[in-house]
Amino acid sequence: MPIGYIWQTALETPLINFMVLLTVVLGGSYGMAILAFTVLSRVVTFPLTLRMLNSMKGLQEIQPQMQEINKKYTDPKRRQEEVMKLYREAGVNPLGCLGPQLIQLPIFIALYQVIRITLGSTPEGVLGLSHRLYDYPLIQNAIPLSSTFFGMDLAANGNYYLVAIVFAGMWLQQRISSSRTAATSTDQQAQMNTMMQWTMPAMFAWFVIATPAGVGLYWASSTIIQIVLQWIFVGPGDFTWGSLIPNPVRDRIGMRRVSPPDPRRAASRAALTQHAEVPGGDRTESRTTDATSSGDQRSNGGRGNRASSESTGSPPRTGRRRRNH
């Protein structure tokens, strides 16, 4: 059986009919149907998205330990073994971040085909669409669909408002992600983060330029949802909205300049967080307290012994025996 036939039967044709049905339910607005489809697809893939976010958070939390491994081991094989051991101990799967992206890719491609088919403006396009619809009057009578949504033509390529939203959203998402590891990153990792911060938004912005605006509407709304989920389940890290203001602008308006994060403070903060999450942390604290108390007693010397004698009630020895009369 050809792959194209399986693709059309299992994914493309059901999605065409589902989008037409959503358009009818939402008052004939195809743009609202795309937004509703975005939310529904996010709900369906939320377990995988949550797993991805947890993996992302775990990878960011073990960055200090990974830095120590890179400094301690020069042998690449031994370093890789220690990194994999750290992954197992922390319960982190580095490939867990790829699941939602791999699922969204066929959805993105299928939606591109669906929008081209459902919003066909030529008589041939409308005729071809009628052959793909299920034999239900509610769906059949909905054709043709309106492609106008808030002044946008969802069938036209290169809506620059959506391009700007996608670029800014992807850039902000990369900025928030990199801010959690900026303080513990090496120069090479910092350069890679900077490159990803600009290349990923540029790549997806180009996709939006080359595809119908309906696809851009889907990707823009999906990116906004992803930022909200990442902010809730992973956290902003060291990111602040004020950090988006560059230092030259801060100098002009009299604001304090933003200094780069201190690696020592970030490492101490990560160590405290991990210590709080380790089971048996109270026992460790009690051992530390006991050791401190012992050290204090040794440093006090005889004063500690005298205090002990007074607390037990035993009289002090003078060194001379009393004679019985």
C-alpha cells in the first residue's frame, strides 16, 4: 500500500473534515477553527509536553555537576560514562525533549496541506475538496470556506505580522531557556546558546513566510502556549522582563546596567536546591550540627569539662584530701 495513500486516508482526509466541522461549530470562522485546533492538539500532546518540560528542567538543574565532570575528566570516554551515570542518578532522559517536536512535525505538514486544500479559491480546488469530504450535509454545505480572519488572508503566503510574532515568540522562548544555564555555561556553550537564540527563530520565521498564513497562525499560537507552559512548569530561571532592555538604552534612561550572572552564585544556588531535595537531608544536617558541637567543645578545652561537671552536680577536686577528726 503506498505511503501517500496511507497519509491521506489516516491523517489528511480526517483532518480536512475535522477542520470543516470546527469551522461550522465556531460560526464559520476558519481562523477560530485553527486556534481551536491548536489548543486541542496541545491538550492531546500535553503528557509528552510535560515530560519534555520535566526533562528540560532536570537537565538544567544538573548543569553544575556536568561542569564538574567536564573539569575533572579529560578522557572523552570516561567523561561520557560519568555523564550517563549522572543522567541515571538524576532520572533525566536527554532525548525526552524531542517527543513533542517529533509529533508536531507531521501535524505541521498535514495542516499545511489541509489549509491549501480547504481554502482553495479556484473552481478546481473547490471540486477537489468536495471529493475529500465525508457524506454529511453539515460538512458538505459548509463549502466554500471564508479565508478572511481579522483582515488576514489565511490562504496567502507571507503574512509579516505572523512572521514577527513567531520570530519574537521563538526568540523569547530560547532566551528564557538559556537564562537558566547561562551562569554555569562554558564559553563554547554560551556561543552555542547565542547562535540557537537567533537561528531557531529565523528558521521558523522563514517557514511562516513560505507557507499560508493559516499555518503561521497555528505556529504563532502554539509558540505562545509553549512559552506559558514552560514558564509554569520549568520557571523563568534568572530571566526577568527588565533584562530585555539593552544596557545602552538603560544608560540613556538612567536605569542600572545588567551584569552577567555569577557562576559561583548559580552553583551555590543549585547545590542548595539539590541538598534540599536529597532524601535524608535532616540526618546530614544533624551530623553537621553534631560535628560542629564537638569542634566547639574541643576548642573550649577545660571550660567544656567544667561546664559538664557543673551540669552533673559532682564537686570539683581540689587535690588535697580532707582528714577525719
